[in-house]
Amino acid sequence: MNEIEEVKIENLIYEVRGKQVMLDSDLAILYQVETKRINEAVKNNPLKFPERFSFVMSDQETLNLRSKISTSSFKKNYGGRRYNPRVFTEE
């Protein structure tokens, strides 16, 4: 069974700023690409990813989410993240 089949999408949805969102790293797993490729796409196409669709979490939001996540790839940070994660809304 590959990694995508093992992941239940509903377990990858979190609430941030009153919106249901998915982390960039979790989307990368679903699309079978590196997280940096997801973030490059956002950076290279800013008109396709307005703030209502995608935003970078604040330091406090990141800390709050970390305290809620126990098994997500967000916790398995393999050396740590240098930046707060980008999240994507359901839009």
C-alpha cells in the first residue's frame, strides 16, 4: 500500500482562522511532489493563489497547530522547517 492510500484526507484538514485548510506538506504528499514545488507554484502564480485561497500561518498559529497534531507529516519535520507552513483553503 503506498503512502497516499494510507492517508485519510479528512485527517489532514485543520481549522485555521476559522477556515478548513490543508498544509502544504500534506498536499505535496497527495500530489506526490516535494513541498517546495507546491510553494514554488504559489510564488510563481500569485494571481492564482490569493490570500483567501492560500496563506502562510503566523508563528502563533503554527505553535497552536503543532500542539494539536500528533502524527501528521508536520510533526515528522525531518530536520525542521525554516518557515511557517503555507495552508490552502477548500476553495
